[in-house]
Amino acid sequence: MGQKVVLRERIVDESPRDDLIRRERFPHIWCPGCGLGTVLKCYVEAIAASNIPPDKHVIVSGIGCTGRIAGYVRLDSYHVTHGRPIAFAEGMKIVRPDLEVTVISGDGDLVTIGGNHFIHAVRRNVDINVFLVNNFIYGMTGNQMGSTTPLGAKSSTSPYGCPEPPFNLPLLAAALGAPFVARWTTLHVRQLADAMKRAMNVKGFAFIEIISPCPVGFGSYNDLRDGRDYIKLFLENCIVDHSADLNKVGITLKPGEPIILGNFIDREAPTYHDLELEVFKKAGWLK
Ligand code: SF4
């Protein structure tokens, strides 16, 4: 017991990003082998490298294990209702375009419950970053299948296998016009932090799908019960192809079918804010 306390104190005292992490909130809630600590680390490193002052960064998250990231960063943080962080972030960015608004939340939150907000925010090209952590399941709320659960994968609500095909999220975001679209796993730490930094400097909707282990939830139903099982899966199955045909990057998790990663799209497009200003000028509200 005494050793555990000393260990916790040592870890807390040695946090290399004291300026950006609320270390007084540690230990965190995440399970052993979870990828969310890595996502948090990449996010704070990207902020530190972004050349945007921390007091201009704002994080919005929804309900779920991923949503807890907002509580661990020393930023203005908003933890909102299930499925609604993108709608909340859109409103904030429209009212305060000087802020760097980032949504970090899970697949269940952002594209299952919140799918409608996702598609319309991309279509409008609101200048926000959406870092979606995909662990293929609703983790915190009961391990139910969702819109990213691969066909045939098991969950608490699909014990005989998911009967629905999942979203191909990079294809969806690209088809709706997102200026920046990427996918990395939590094993690809440097690439993920670099993609986050790039997303923060992109004008318009920047989307990163982050494939992340959930050994306690999804993994327990699908023979990935340990963080090391996921590392093996990522090492053996991931292929980096920045110019991949996005029609072919859907994830199946079937043996021999790769998980394709990369910074797929990086382009310019008028943002919602640009178009809104044009309308205001035409209406005579602005000079
Ligand atoms: S349930 Fe899954 S996603 Fe949630 S903390 Fe545990 S391992 Fe991570």
C-alpha cells in the first residue's frame, strides 16, 4: 500500500506537461491497456507545438471514456451531453472565431448518437478539429455495438456478431468536403501528434479517426483482451498509404484485411465563417 502511494506521487511529480495537464485529477479512470492516455499525450504535445497560445485552445467532449480527456487538460474544457459536442463546438467557433476549438470524443458519441451533427458540421466546413477515438464500441455505457462496430464483431448487444456494416469514416468526411482527413492508431504516436498539430493549423473542418484499444470492452468480446493483443494487431495489420482510395479503407478487422492509415486529405475550401462574412457584406451589415 505504502509503495503504491509513493509510486503515484512520483508519477504525479514528474509529469512533463504540468502546464497543460491537470495532474491533481490523476490517477485517471482508464483501464490498463486502454489507448486513451496516449491520445491525451498526443493532444498536449500537439498543443505545445501548435504555435497557438494555450489560452486560445478550447476542448469539447461528450459522454464516454474518451470524453474524460477534457477533464484532464488545463484548458477551457466543456463536457457536454451525449452526442452533442460537435453542435456545441460549432456554436462556440461561430461566436468566437479566434478560438482553436477541438472536439475529442468517442465513436459512439460523435457518429452514432451524434451522427447528424457530424455530417452537417463537415458539410458546412466549420473551422473546428474533430479527433474521434474509435474503439468500435460504446465503452463506458455498456459495450453495446454502434455505427463503427465491424460486421460480425461481438458486443453486449450483438452476442452472435454485429449484423450491420460500419461507417467508413474517412470516406464519409472526405465525401462531405472536409479539408483535412486522417487516420492513425494509438501505436503511431508521432504520426498522430503531428496530424493533430497539422489539424490545428488547417482552416476548416479537420478530422482524425484514432483507432484505439479497448481491451476491457470491445476486446473482451473479440479476443483482444490485453493491450498487447492490440499492439500485435496494429503492428501486423496497419499499412500507411497517404494516397489510398478512400472507398477501400473501411475497417473489417478480418485476418488479412489491413487497417489503412495516413493523412489522406489536406486541401483548402471556404469555411462557414468565410461564407457567412460574404452574406453579411452583401446584406450591408459589414463594410
Ligand atoms: S472501457 Fe475501454 S475505452 Fe473505456 S477506459 Fe476501459 S479500455 Fe478504455
